[in-house]
Amino acid sequence: MPATKRRFLSDLWTLTKPYWQSEERLKSGLLLAVIIGMSLGIVYLNVLFNEWNNLFYNSLQEKDTDAFFRLFGRFAILATMFIIVAVYQIYLRQMLQIRWRRWLTARYAKRWLDNQAYYRIRFEEGLTDNPDQRISEDINGFVQQTLSLTLGFLESVVSLVSFSVILWNLSGDIHILDIQVPGSMLWAAVLYAGFGSFLTHYIGHPLIRLNFFQQRYEADFRYTLVRVRENAEAIALYGGEGQEARGLGSRFANVVTNWWAIMRRQKRLTWFSAGYSQAAVIFPFLVAAPRYFSGAIQLGGLMQTVSAFSHVQSSLSWFIDAYTRLAEWRATVDRLTGFSSALSDLEAHRHDGLTRREVPAGQDLALAGVRLGLPDGRVLLTDASLTLPPGARVMLAGPAGSGKSTLFRAIGGLWPFAAGDLALPAGERVLFLPQRPYLPIATLAAALAYPDAPEAYGEKRLAEALADCGLGHLAPQLGEERHWSQELSAGEQQRLGFARAILLAPRWLFCDEATSALDEASEKALYALLVSRLPDTGILSIAHRPALAAFHQRVVRFAPAGPDAAAPYRLDEAPVPAAAPEPQPA
């Protein structure tokens, strides 16, 4: 077996095995067994229909009225049974499909969310584009295609065996070089289907690669559309419609170009498969006609032979009929395998970045020997140390692009291009306030309490936190669900971030220019409120406005390290600023 096929089967087994070894294996296994039983039942009913063909057409040839109407009654019974089995086979297969998809979706969503993989996966080399599409569409396609193709293949194999026996018994002998060869119709079906399968693969194999890229280009285009929707206000203010149109046009051009390639290849395949299917209608008559005209078989025998030939040929031609779906399935398996491999790599290297160790609660949060780098290999900072005692407030200053936010990412465990030691007090809550706080599409109460449940605080405390941070007018809307990141201004979102910090009362708080959208008076008022309400919280702030230094006990700067240093920046302690003023209303 070629290496590529072995790898594909290995990938397929890797994707399939976990579900059938999970806690759902018994119920789903029973459901699958029932579905397989129904597939076998359909094959058996087709065998009965094949026998019915013989009797029915013989009754026509012999003008036997009683047999004609009796066989109509038999047909009604068989047809009713076939309809019932076919309906419930599809229904139960869809039931198994949604159960399998639900389990796989939960599994992959958890792996994607665990260990900040949704953030870190962007740094993984390989085919890891559009994880949202892989979880939503590729998993659904994988489950649907796997069940459909597997059950279809099984049904074709059973049908092939059943009708090969019938066709062998109905076939006459042929003589090749004075050698009597039995089962002429069966061998004709095998040769016909084998030739067709070979040509189908030869013509259609590029569809696997084309379908892979089509899914990728479609996802890229859809993602760009979502970005325009989410940033509609900024685009409108910039007047960036032309630029966005060019970007959308460029991504959609990839969709169109690849689609044309699929169309051309599909056209070639359809030329062959359509001709093959039409020839398959008349071919068995041509092969069986000499025996009918010689009187060796009656009309019923001819029709039964043709029917059996069609079933055998159809079973042998399963590969031809399913080739397009097989190409799509292969592309889906490749995309899911690439996604799974990237997640596995992240799980295997979950300690990349700073070495994190727990220290007893109440001790300092400390960084030692820190080295910060960038994905392109550049180094920003080396051998840096920083200590944040409980309740201490430290301001981090320095030029833009020097690595201040990158240091926060490393502390948060998000930045794999870092090294050094991070001591974290055990069991103490850490909260990060970025420039733009994350606001889920949920009720305002849920957005405020995120990531906790709002019920843990009660409506009164939620309303008080809003009022303290200058958002009292939003209190009546706590129960309303909206897209708050688009409803609120940048300043209101930052106020909401401070209200969240006061509500959650973390032991350690990291503010990354968390007041950049506010005026200086509001900024001072919010920091004064923070100092007053969270006196035991250690705070590390990134800020550019010198006035905020007054709310911190220490200032640490990213200072130029000099031309001979291993990195362009080093951490320097600055003079202790004046004491923070009294809290003011926000």
C-alpha cells in the first residue's frame, strides 16, 4: 500500500477511534448495529425485488393475468417494507451523526480553549488556518461523510456478494480459446466496472487537492466578511470601503479561481461518468441478449439477469459514483488532521515560555532571568527580573514597541517566545485589563462579571460597580443581551473593565494601557478608586501618561540597553513618585 494511503488510513483512524472508545460507545455502537442491520435488510429486499422481476416479466410474456395481479400485491408489500426500512435507516443515521458531531465538537472546542491554544495556535507552523471553520464545518462534514461513505461501501459489498451469486447462476458459459469459462455476465460486470474505476481515479484525483483549498479559501473569505462587520464603525470613520472592497475582492478571487479549476476537472469527470452510467443501462442487454434470442432464457430471466448485472456493476462502481464525495472527505480529513496535530503540538509543549512555579499564598509574584523574543527571532529583553509584593503598585513605562505588552503576555502564559522563571502565589486570582476589554455577546450583567457568572454577585453589587465607575446610567440594562463591544464607546468599555476589576477583586491585576481612551481626569479618578477599593491587590500597570505614576509606589522602565548589549532594552528602576491623591468620584 502506498505511503500516502497508509498515512490517510492512519489519520482517519486517529480521528475516528476516540469516539468509539468514549463513554458513548455502547449506545452509539448499538445504534450503528441497527443501522447496519437495516442496510443489510435493504440489500435483502433488493434480492427479493430481483426475484420478483423474473416472475413478473414471465407473467407478461405468458399473459398470465392471475400471476400478474398476484405479483402486484407482492410488490406492494415489498415496496412498503423497503420504504419503512429506508426512512428509519436515514433517521437513525442522522441521530448517530448528531451524537457523534456533538461529542467531537465538545472535544475539539475544549482542546482549542485549553491552555490558551486558541491564542497560541497562530504561532504553529502548518495548516492551522480558520480553526472556527474546522470545528463548525469540518467536523460536521467529517461525521456526515464518514457515515455515508462507510455505510454505502458496506451496503455495496454485501450487495456485490449477494448479486454476484445470482448473476453467476443466471450467466451462461463463454468459450475463450476453446476454454469454457462460466459466469460470463459476472466477468463482464467486473471488467466493465474495473475499467471505469481506473479511468475515474485517473481523471478525478486532482479534486482532492482542489477541494482542500476550496474549503480554505471559502473560510478566509467568510472571515474577512466577519471582520468588516465587527469593525464597521472604524471602517466607516476611515472611509475604508474601497480598501475593504479590494481585500474582499482579492480573497474572493481565490475562491473563484479555485472553483474554476474544480469546474474544469469536474466537467472532465462528468463527461466520463455520465457516459459510463448511460452505457451501463444498455450494456447488460447487449451481453445477455444472445441467450434470450436463442431461447436459453425467458423475458423474466433476461430482466432478472439485467437487474442482477446492474446491482453487481453498481456495487463495483461505488468508487466511481462516490469519487467526488471521497475527494471532499479526503480534504476534510486532511484539514481536521492538521488542526488536531497543531493542538497536540501545543499540548505537548504547554510549558513553552516562562517556567511557571507555584509559591505559597501571600508571597511575592516574581520574575527572574526573563528573556523576551519575537516570532522572527529578534530579542527584546534579556536577563530581566521584577518583583511585585502583595498589595504593591508598580508602573511599567517605556517606548512603544519595547515589549511591555509582550511581557504581560508572557506572564499570562500566552507568549511561547519567552524564557525565564515566574513565581506565582498558589490559589490567588490574576486578572488582566487590556486596552479593549473583552465583552461577550451576552447580558450586560454577564459581560460585567465575565468570566464569572453574574449570579455570584447579585444585581445590587453589579449596579454599584457600574455606578462607582461612572456607568450608573447602564444599570437598568443589566438584564439586556446585546453586542456590547459595538454598543459602548471605547471609554465606556474601559470603565466597564475597571468595574469588572473592582467586582472580581483579584489578588494580582495587570493593566495594559487600560485608561488610554479616557481623559486625564477620568483616568485619575478610576485609578484612585482602584487603589481605594483594592488595597491588598498587587497592580502592575503599563501607561504612557506620567501623571499615573503618582498612583504607583514604583516605576520600572524599559530603558535602552546600549549598542553592546544582547538585547535593545533592559529594566531600570525609576525614582519613587509622589504619593497618590485621595480618591475622587469617577
